[in-house]
Amino acid sequence: MRRSTTTIVGAVVLAVGVGAGTAAAIGVSGGGSSAKSQANHIAAALATISGRAHYGISDGQLVAADVCVRGTCVHRQYASAPVCSPTATCIGSALVLRRFPHSVTISAEVA
């Protein structure tokens, strides 16, 4: 019983922390800025290692991302797509999708 209670409390604390971090990042707490400027702010944050880690995109090199806030999306290109040579095995890139509170979604191409 104690273990399950601890697990539930831990999950709630984690969910509240992620929600609060995302809310602060998109300016929900009284920012009043437009959805497009909030999406641009998040896209700019993804250019840094700490920004990618905050949004759960910390593995690999970020190639491109689409950030949507309340239905308004921006696209940002961060690096060239990987090029496969005909003589080597090539894995290419992967699509990473993240959904956050307050109608924020991020779809990222990671190499």
C-alpha cells in the first residue's frame, strides 16, 4: 500500500512539474502573447541542449521541428537531413512527437 501511494504521489508531482514548466514556457501565466510568438519561443528553445531536454527531445541531433500552440504552427530547420551513401547502411532519421498541456505539440525529426 505504501509503495503504490508513493508511486501515485511521485507521478502527480512529475505531471504537475511538466505542466508548470510548459505553462511557464508558453507564457500561460499572464503572458498574453500570441500563439505564433509562443510557438516561435518554443522553437527557439529547441536550438539548445537544455531546451530539447526540457521538452523530452534529448536523443540525437535535431534536424527539424514543427511546434504548434493552440492550432498555430511554426516550422524550424536546425540541421541538414542525414545523407545516406550507397555503400553504407543508413538508418536515416526518426520522428518524435510530444504533446503538452495548453494545446502545445511538438513534432521533431531527429537524426
